[in-house]
Amino acid sequence: STVLCECEGYVQAISWHERFVAWASEVGVRVYDLVARCSLGLIQWEKSSNRSIEDFRCNLLWSAPKTLMIGWVDTIRICIIRKRS
């Protein structure tokens, strides 16, 4: 087994497609490249005083090989993985 990350709390949702895996934690959603063996980034949750992350389920869906859709509370984010230029 391989630990990908252990500093962001419990995994609340996970979604895997081809070379990419994304998971939601208390901090946000992290995307990891299994081939390159590195984190591509962290999409942090917006801070809110009137709602708790634990009260809502995070939904992760790969709509294409490099497109991750994140649904949480009343927000949908569409994240596209691209090479930096």
C-alpha cells in the first residue's frame, strides 16, 4: 500500500479515472496523478460560519478523462486538468 496524503483529515469522498484520483477531505478536494506520482493541486472549501462540511456530502464525478466535477452544498465546480505552459 502507498499513502498519498495524510495531513488533511478523513477522506469523505473519492473518485478515480484512469491516471487521476480525487478525494474530498475537511480541507477541500485534492487531485493526484498516479502516473507522475504527484499532487496536482488542492481546491479548498470556502469558509462559512453558518454551515459545517460534515453536514453535506461532497460529490465527485469525472465527466471526461481530464474533467472533474465537484458538487458540494449549493456549488458546482468544473475542474479541467491542463499542462502548465
